[in-house]
Amino acid sequence: MQAELKLSSELTNAIKIAITNATREAVNDLNKNNDKWPMYMNKGTAAKYLGISNNTLSEWISSDSVPFKKIGRSYRFNRNDLDKFMATK
């Protein structure tokens, strides 16, 4: 069974405008949140960004499950790589 709903053009336009405004607001909020985090993070900052403990991040590093670069004895994490990683969790 299929139902069809007819909306006036005024209501359709109002819905489109509301969706567009909500999308813009969500993108702006996302950009504001990302601006407070650096593109490249050390281990402590990355753990805070991910909302996990340093120990958990250490376990993820040991198991090679999280993307990172090791420079000397320091670990560096790319924010975009961490976002992609978390999207698959």
C-alpha cells in the first residue's frame, strides 16, 4: 500500500528552506568544533579528541588498529585519519 501526500508549494518551499538552514548550521557547528583541535596531535591530545584514555590509545597503537605516525619516540595523529578510523568503529 502506498500513500501520497500533496503539499502546497508554500509548505514545500518552507520545508526546503528549513532543511537548508539546518544543514548549514550543522556544517558551521562541525567546523567550529574541528577548529579547536589541531590537524596533527600528540598522543595525549589524540586520546582526549577520541574521548578515550591514554592506556586505550596505547593498546590501539600496539595492535596497529589506529592510524599514527611515529617520529623518533613521539607519536603523531592526523585528525582526518582519526575521524575516518572512528567512523568505521
